[in-house]
Amino acid sequence: MRKIRMGMIGGGRGAFIGAVHRMAAALDGQIELVCGAFSSNPKKSKLSGKDFFLPADRVYGSYEEMIKKEKTLPVTERMDFVAIVTPNHVHFPPAKMALENGFHVICDKPATFNLKEAKALQKIVKKTGLVFALTHNYTGYPMVKQAKAMIAKGKLGKIRKIVVEYPQGWLSTRLEASDQKQAAWRTDPKKSGAAGAMGDIGTHAENLAEYITGLKITHLCADLHTFVKGRRLDDDGSVLLKFDNDARGVLMASQISAGEENNLRIRVYGEKGGLDWSQMEPNTLTARWLDKPVQLLRTGSAGIYPESSNATRIPAGHPEGYLEAFATIYLNFAQSVRAYQAGKKPKKQFSDFPTIEDGVRGMQFIEKVVASGKSKSKWTKF
Amino acid sequence: MRKIRMGMIGGGRGAFIGAVHRMAAALDGQIELVCGAFSSNPKKSKLSGKDFFLPADRVYGSYEEMIKKEKTLPVTERMDFVAIVTPNHVHFPPAKMALENGFHVICDKPATFNLKEAKALQKIVKKTGLVFALTHNYTGYPMVKQAKAMIAKGKLGKIRKIVVEYPQGWLSTRLEASDQKQAAWRTDPKKSGAAGAMGDIGTHAENLAEYITGLKITHLCADLHTFVKGRRLDDDGSVLLKFDNDARGVLMASQISAGEENNLRIRVYGEKGGLDWSQMEPNTLTARWLDKPVQLLRTGSAGIYPESSNATRIPAGHPEGYLEAFATIYLNFAQSVRAYQAGKKPKKQFSDFPTIEDGVRGMQFIEKVVASGKSKSKWTKF
Amino acid sequence: MRKIRMGMIGGGRGAFIGAVHRMAAALDGQIELVCGAFSSNPKKSKLSGKDFFLPADRVYGSYEEMIKKEKTLPVTERMDFVAIVTPNHVHFPPAKMALENGFHVICDKPATFNLKEAKALQKIVKKTGLVFALTHNYTGYPMVKQAKAMIAKGKLGKIRKIVVEYPQGWLSTRLEASDQKQAAWRTDPKKSGAAGAMGDIGTHAENLAEYITGLKITHLCADLHTFVKGRRLDDDGSVLLKFDNDARGVLMASQISAGEENNLRIRVYGEKGGLDWSQMEPNTLTARWLDKPVQLLRTGSAGIYPESSNATRIPAGHPEGYLEAFATIYLNFAQSVRAYQAGKKPKKQFSDFPTIEDGVRGMQFIEKVVASGKSKSKWTKF
Amino acid sequence: MRKIRMGMIGGGRGAFIGAVHRMAAALDGQIELVCGAFSSNPKKSKLSGKDFFLPADRVYGSYEEMIKKEKTLPVTERMDFVAIVTPNHVHFPPAKMALENGFHVICDKPATFNLKEAKALQKIVKKTGLVFALTHNYTGYPMVKQAKAMIAKGKLGKIRKIVVEYPQGWLSTRLEASDQKQAAWRTDPKKSGAAGAMGDIGTHAENLAEYITGLKITHLCADLHTFVKGRRLDDDGSVLLKFDNDARGVLMASQISAGEENNLRIRVYGEKGGLDWSQMEPNTLTARWLDKPVQLLRTGSAGIYPESSNATRIPAGHPEGYLEAFATIYLNFAQSVRAYQAGKKPKKQFSDFPTIEDGVRGMQFIEKVVASGKSKSKWTKF
């Protein structure tokens, strides 16, 4: 037995999400970073490789080079998978190339630049049979898994109402006009895709709602808006939803909610009770009931299902956060790669991570929500 | 100087909102209950009058009788105003009669049974020049007044986004099929009007949003739904909003959000910061800012404007609640009646209570939101 | 049936606690203010009487005058009880005189100036058989009553640990050097008594701990301190406690905890679980358990005992606050007076208010805690 | 440049704190685990080594063997430091041996089994000049560092009152009678030392209070108690404190506070304001002020000092937890080892971790608090 070997695409010096992926991959001691193409700028890639203590010959000038060269290395040495942490328009090409060269893939969300790419990628994943994970990291939180399990077991009865919201405030001003790299590509339609806030964080909200409830959105009615002058993509939007069991919902995603940090929250109401979870205090799941007192379900504490406690590392009261939830996606992905290599199916708990199906669904959401935003009709079919 | 004298219409034994009005009227020692027509059942009215220690000859069998008889009493004795606390379909007739006979009126919300009545009432109020207050009681909270003052002073910059929500869970089952009086009339289109949840609590949300921001809704897009089988009016709804400064918003009102008590909450985001207020912890107003730490503004504490602290009775940290906010409506109404009697204008702080204009607006909201709920077009003009 | 008639001693213009008593007495419509000696300054007393719309001949220049004159009025007119809302050194004399002249008494806490007076008052109450209530108002909160009921029913098992704390910050500076009336008498040993913070708010903490748990303090070990230079009484103290079932505890009272408003909180831990209640969010009682999820018990909501819900006026989610809790003491007192007048015992729920026994205990606490503060021995017997 | 190499002592299969140390060491990509003596049982040590993908020849049967063998390896290969994660009675011997053989040491708290050992260890650290860190991990939280910086900069004025509390409930029953390993050694005086709860978590509280305020405890007055029958060490205690600037304080540590998870909390009040921090929601530091609104200072957000933001990995609103705080101790330790190897002083931010001085102080605390618990005098000198 050995650690699973990761090659990273993107995520060099100064990148936010690259560092997150590295920490998440490292946390559980199952994965080691062995190589990378950390930047489209080869010099910057080299310097970044040094930061991570990689040997110079495993730091590449481009992902194409990396995939080609790694493939020539002995199986005992070469990377097992690539982690793609580039802007959206550079997801599909390296994912395709990696898969077609036999490497598993873990990729940041949204899956691709547009729906067409996502569907193409779905076919490639299917054809190759390799492991593909999408880092909709919020599904890695133990209390999100608890909520999902409770609903699946029928604790709330039939689901009636879902409210999912994701307010941020960091794009309240025209940050992209300064040199802020994160803002720049996210507000550039050529790099981000058809949607701004709806693509960047709305897809997280959509994914979380469907993950937790097991329901699918069937219709939506969107009002997208750009508040900051000169911005080219939506920075705020609100969407009415219908689900496939006739539940109703509201989804909000905003990057101009001044003063908000990263306040993803979901509430689900059924016939018998309601659940309420907030990402910024992720270790508490509030359960409200028709006929008994409110409960605070706590990570790793009494009354928690295995689906949730399996995703917990330390005793109750020792808060786990964003990186731990992210790491759970990596852990499950790595164990699935390990199972694949052993010619086995992964254990059920390890197959719990977002896949290309979630990715296709997310790209459909972007396409539909943008279409609805422009439509004069109330409902757009999903 | 003497106490202002109140006659009550409705609110006999077992009524919820009648008791609230009596406590609110009593709290500040400015008003005394002198007579009442507490029930359409004269026997029940009499018994209720005893509960309130009224002399038998001031307890009437009907509001018509009360208004007529009281008018014949000497000015030094007769009631100054009526408080109308009946179901919605019995708001307009007594309000009209009271005003036309020279009595001021304070009335529970929504103003009337339908928009037509509201407009008629508006004319009568105007013609008589008497004082008319509508108990949109949530505007009486000190931290709501603080929010309004901060926005009016431009502390948030231009307003961009408003999210107002009012989830309750008490109608998650078909309570009206049992003998529950509160549920029965609220779900009966002949007593409640065209809307269920949207009329009962959606109007509070609409009023609160417009009161705090000073903005007006111009367009709405509603999805109304009835979840409980056999119910005749909406029990849940979500509405996209546009405001007259081009701000966007979401309004949710629900009585099937299982486990929720009375969780009215409003968030307002401007260019510089955001405000967040929840009725269930009403003494804290959270202010978030683009460039400085989150603040918790607290009733009666440092940094509070006079518009807010004027509506506070006790030192910070001694929580004031629902009845105190309600009482502030009564207090301001009573002081306005006192000013009227003295032939003066009330002090500015005392003129801060909801009027028939709010009432007309609320009835318009009900009409429009019901129309939008049935429409296939996205936007309905307000 | 008629309202119970109140005469007030103290509480004129500008007084904080007098206004609180008047609002609390008015809220439930059972009591009317009929007379008062609102100030030791007769002019100020007269002006205050006007504020409350009292006839001039029922506004007195001194409590002695009031008690004497009222006694001469016909039973159908004269006051039933006095409410004493003066500084501590003027509690005993009017209480004694009122009782000895046949008037029931409700008195602000602490009961008297010193323990000797408290014991003397206890004898008078006993001898006269009249109703005496002490406004340890925090025992009026529904969730405090819920906690008491849960412990009495054994839900927590044997009680092991009690932590009660009462931090305020308003005396962080030498406020008494300015013209602040509230600060002036509370820090004056001739008006306040032997203790400062421990007398003013420490007694509330002591009373709350014993009320909720049904236990009695047997030993204490105090560290009292005066932080503000020139102040003559303690402004901060911490006390270790032993209880009569061998439970241990900590009591803190502080008026120099800068930035704190009125943050009374109590936690009680037993063998099976723990309870946690904070005055500043009084409608939630947190119950933690060894083997099941945390519960949030809410005023008037599912799972609440009658001992608690009897003390609630409005539905769950409509917050009741400080004045309502205070009013519950008044309501129970008034109903007990009514029962006395009818020659009956009050209903059990109405006999739930603090009495002279609580008063004696509070004065003992002050005496013992001051003694312990000066002692070099660890434990002082209560 | 290369990763710093760690050898672990203790922490094999089933150990709680060993896994924590491994995750904390791995998170930032600066440290790699290269060898270990994971158990006093050589077989178990071997199996554990496999779990961590270590080569068999770097997994040792005892720490003595490990230190001896590693010393013989070339400098380019051998471990740089040992991490000691054994029960308290096995801290001193391996720490001594490691230091005397030229290896840096990071050690779990409390430092040693008793004060004598701690002082001996202090001398060895001094003599060898090697880097020694003690994992009082709670000092690694960004908001703890923010609190420390604010106090050091005088934002609160002179400190007056400190309340630090650490309630847990997991030892409410006699868990050590079952096979629970964590409970067994912690309640065994031969393994844990002179104190139970006071040693295990009281020392964290003591360390946190002194770290944040920069003050030193000078006197204490303790009440220690054992609630669970048959238990051999204290499971609950409360302590009055005096500090070297004449501030007063209270320290509570309890493992029988039923239902509490790991609720470490500290409040510090100065002349101008107060700070409030809770480990279970570690990313918020509440600052209360005499004369302005309450502030919620948030990890990585506006208004945070570099001393704090340096210890943050991801943007505000992405919660960091227990493992991240723990990792910050490891990161600073590793960078200090790196500086040592380069013959330099570490950067200021990297020298912020608990040392043997904290360890000696913690052992003194245990000795004094146990002595005070047995004393009849109020104050025991620290």
C-alpha cells in the first residue's frame, strides 16, 4: 500500500483554490503531490514547484507536457490522477486529455465552460471508466450528510419547501478593475462562462439543494441582475424553483450582498419538520419539528447517523471546517481510485462524492437560469 | 389631562389578537378601555366585558349599538376611539361607521377585505380628518426604526437587494378542520379575503420592507401554492420583487414551514453595507459593512438614533418584545389623538405609525400577488 | 369584581424602576394605580401624579401621609396594596407601616437595608398574614419556570454544578461622580447597604440559582473587589458555592464588565443533562443531554410544562421580555390579594412569586458574602 | 529546501491525539512523517506504520530504538524532530532522550508528569538550544491571536477581570470502568499526574488566559471535586484567581458538565471594553465596548491584525477549525526548526508557539491548584 499520487494543473503562487486543494489532499495522509503544471507561465510553474518541495523534473511548463511525460514514467512512480484547479475555461481540455491518457481526474466546479463541454466530458468519463470527482465541497460537511440521511430516511416526511441562499459581498465594488486575479477571471465571460455569481456560487447552491433532498429541479424562474457598473456578468440573482415532487423553492446567489462573507445556507421543510444548515457554522444542523422541541444536531455528537459521522475526524466540540469538508471529497475520491486500482468497487461511504453527473446538471442550471433571466415567461423548464 | 378612552370591537374571550391589543393599549398608561362590543354574540360580549371589569352598560351587543350609544354620552365620558380586532371581513363596516360618527380608529391588518373597501376607507379617513392607525406592529420595534433611520441617513448607500421572509409552521396540517378559530377564519376566503398566508403575514413582510427602506415595490413575480389538501387559500408563497430605485428583492411568506414559530426576518443590502433583523430576537440589529467589522446594534445601547431610542422603555439588556412594539403603535396613535383633540399636530415621533395609506398598499399587494400567482408572465406591475 | 388598587411609594419622574413597576402592574389589566407618594419631594410627587393622570387628592407628599389618608377612605375606594420602589434604605419603614395598617405590599429587591430589618419584616408579614411579594422579577420568565419544573421532575438527575453569573458594565467608570441618580444611591453605603454589585445584582443571581434548583447554598467563598477608584462599595465579585445536596457552584456579579448590558445567565448541570438560560434571550432554554441531541426549549412551544406556559401571554415566536416577566410577578401577587380578599387560598400558579423568605435569604447572602470577602478562611457558612 | 521530517512517539491505531498531530503536521505541506514508534506494543507500532505508508525499517518498537537508529542515519534522511503524543507519564523520558540526541521536540500538553520533570526538561531545552514546542493548540486560533494583539495594543485599557471556563461532559459517568482508553489513562493518577480535569483541560484554560492577556496568575483559591463515585482524580473544579496587575478572575474546568462538548471560552474585561471568545465557534471574537456598538471580529475579515491574519489560510467565511489551529503550532514550530537549521532566528510570526516555559507554568498550576483544593486558607500563592 502506498499514497495515491497527485499531479496538479493550475494553483501556482497566489492562487486561492489551488492551496485549498493541496491542503485538502494532504490532510488525511492518503495522497501525495508528486508533480504539477502550476501555471500557464512556465517560470511561475517552476517557482511554485519549489514552494511545494517538488523535484524540478516533475514541475512542468504546461498540462500537456505533464500528462505526456508522466505517462512515460514507470507505474510505480507516475501520478495516479490530476487535480484541475484552473479557471473554468481550462477545465475541459486538461480533463479530457488526462482521462484519455488513463489518469483519474478531480476537478474544481463548475465542471466546464459550457454545457456542451460538460456533456462531452460525461461521455469520456463513461467511456474510460476512470474516477472523476467534482469538488462541490460543501457536500463534504458532516452536517450536510446528516441532513441528506435524515431526509432519505423520511424523518421530515414529504418535502414541501426548499430555500437555499448564497450571499457574498466581495464583489460589491468593481474589484475586477483593480489587479484582483480572483475577481478578474470570474467576471470575464471568456473565462467564467455564461454566468457570473450564478455560475460561481449559484451552482453550489443548486448542487447542495439537490444533494440534500434527493429531488431534482424541474422548472425555474430567474431574475438575474448586474449591480456594479461595467461588470459583464450577473452579480446577483434570485430564482423561484419547482422540484420533481412538486416541492417549491427559492435559490439566491449574490456577490453584492455587502458585508456578507460566504454565507451559504439551506433550509428544507417537510410535512413533519424542517432542517436548517449554515456553512459559516457548519457543525450545527438545526432541526425544527411540528410537535417537539427544536434540536441542534452537532457534528460527531449523539443522534448522528453513520453517513455523517464517517465524515468526521475528531470528537464533538472540536470544530471541523471548510478544509476538512473539502478533504472528505479528496479522501473519498482517493479511496475510490485505490479501489479502482485493486479492481474493486469502493466502499459505499467512499463513493459519496460529486461526479460528472453533478457537473452536467450544474452546467444545465447555468444555461437555464441565464435563459430564464432573459425570458418574459414565468417558468423555464430545466 | 386624562387617559384616552378606547372602545373595542371584537376581541372577546378566547381571541388572540384582542388580548394583544388590550395589553398593548394598557402598557404605557395613556389609554383606558371604557367600553366594547367584544363579540357578534351579545352574551359572549357581556361575559368578556366582565373579564375586563367594565360596567355592564358600556358592554354592547354589536358595534353598531356601541357607536350609536357612545355618541350620545357626554364628551367627558364617551370613548375617543375604537380598536377593531375582528376578522378581515369585519374591518371596513365598523371603521366606516366609527369615522363617520366622529371616532378615531385603530384597526388590525390587513386594512379591509379587499382593495375596493380599502380605497373607500382611505377616502373616508381623508374626508373626516380623524386619526386612523393600522397595527402593522412590527414597525414598532426599536431596531426596525433604527434600520429605517440608518437607511434614510444613507449609511448603506444606495439600496440594492432586499430579502424579507416570514416563515411559520402552524398551518402545516389542516388545523382548520378542527375547531381552531384562528385557523378557521384565516383559511376561509369569505372572511380572510383573496389570499391566505400572503394576506395574513405576507402583508406584514411587504409593509416592513417598504417601511424600512422607504422604497416602493413596482413589479412582482409570485409563485403561490397550497400544500395542505382541502385548504382553500395559499399557505406558502415566494415572490421576486423590483423596487422603484431598481433594487431587487425576494419576499417569502409561509405557514407550512414546519417547526417555524414566527420567524419574520429582513435583510437589506446597499452599496456600503447590509442590515439584518429578526423578529424572534428583536433587540439586535446586525450591521455588516464592506470595510469594517460586523456590528451588533442593540436596543437602547450605544450608537442608537433617537428615532429608535424614543421607542424604548427600559435600559439596554432588558429585552423588550412583541407587546412593547405593539404598544408603541398604540402610544403614538394615542398621542396623535391627544394632539388632534388639542387642535395641534402631533410631535414627529408620535406620527410614526402605519396609516390607511399602508392599508391601501397592503390590499394592492394582496390583489397583485394573487394575480401574479395565476399569471404565466414573469412580471406583474404593482 | 374589580381591578386591584395600587398605591405607589417612590418612582416619580426620572426613576427607572418605578416606571417598570407601573408598566408591569398595568399589562394584564388586573391592577390600577389609584394613588402615590412618588417622591420625598412633595412638589415632585405632585407633578409625577399628573403624569399618571391621578386626581390631585390621591397624590401624597409622603408615604406616611398616604398610608394614613388612604386608610380613612371607604373600602370601595382605597388602595389595596402599596408598591415600594424606593432605594434600599427606604424599603423597611414603609413596608412595616403599610402592613401594620392592613395594606398588602409588593417591594423591590433587596428586601431591606440589612438582615436585621429583613428578619423584623418577616415577623410582621407573618403576624399580619397579608400578602408580601418581592420583585425578584427574573423568576417570572417562562423559561426560568420551565427550568425549575424540569429539575423538580428529576429530568436532569441529581444536580452537580451550578454556574450563575450577572455581568454588567455600566459602572465601569465613576458614574456616581456625575449626576446619575441610579449610580449615586447604589454606590452609597448609607442607601444601598453593605454591598454594591453583590447587593444590587448578586442577590438576583443567588435567588435565581436557589429558585431554579430548589437547593440552598450552605457555604461560600467570596472574592469582592472595587475596581473604580473612589467607589465605596464592591463593583465586582466572584463566589465559590456549596449547596445542601453537595453540588458545587460559582456565582459572579459584576458592574465593571465593560460592554456588558444585563447579561444574567444560569447553567445547571445534573447527572443526565444540563440547562442553560440567558436573560438577554429569555425565550430560549437550552437543554443539553448526555445521550441525545441538544434541545432548544422555547416559550410557549412544544414540550413546555404548564408551570411555564401559564406564565406566557402570546404564541411562540412572539417574544416576551423583561416587562412581561415582571408583570407575571404582579399578576400572581394581584391574584393572591384577590384570593385573600375572598377569604380563599390563591390557585397554585398564582402563589408562584418571591416572598419575604426570599428577602431574608437575600439579606443573609449579602451579609455572608461581605464577611467571606474579608475572611482569610476559604469557606464561610451561609 | 525540503520538508521537515517528523518521527512520532505514540499515536498508533485508535489514538485520538496522535491522529490530530499527524493531520496538523500534514496540512501545510511543510512536514513529512518519516518514522515512528507508535506504541509500546511493537506489533501495534508496525501495523500503525503501515497505515501511514511508512517503510517497515522506519517503524520502531520503542522510542529508545527510534532515537538511537535515526541518529545513525545520514542527515539527509533522518528525522529532524520527534512528536510526543503519549500519555503524560511518558512525556519526559522521550523528550529528554530526543533533545540529548540532537532532535527537536514537539510535545503534547501538559508538559510532563509533574513539576519536577518540567523543570528538569526546561534545563535540558536551555542547554541544548533546540526547538521545543508544547501543543497548547488553542493559542493557534486566529481569533485568539487577535485578542492577544488587541490587549497588547491597549485597546481594552487596563485589564480588570478574566473569566475562563472549560466545561466538558464526557466523564459524567464512570467511563473509565469500561474499556475507553482515553478515559482510562486520564483518570489514573499514575499516568495522568496529580490532577484530573484540572490537568487535562484546566491547564489549557490557564495557558489561554495568560497567553491572551500577557498577565500572570499570582494567587489562586480552588475548589476541586470528584463527582463520579470511584473516580480517583478531580472531575470538576472552580478557581478564583488574582493576576499580577491586580486583575481578578475565575477559572472553571469540568468533565461532568453533562451535555457539554468542548466548550472552552474566555472573557476578558478591561477599562474600555471586553472580549469574548468560544472555541466551539472559533472564527468570531466578540468585542464589547463602553461607548460604541458590539463588534463581531471575524477570522480573516476587515479590522483584523496581522498577528491574527498570518495564522489564517482561507478567506473570511470559510471556517477554519481545531485542526487548522493545531496546524499553526506545527507550522510555526517547523519554520523555527528550519531557521535553526539555517543558523538563523525564525521570523517573529513563526516564533509564536507555546514553549517549555508554558509547560513549567502549567505544571506549577497543577501543583498549586491541587494544594489549594486541599487548603483551608483562601489564597494560595502561585
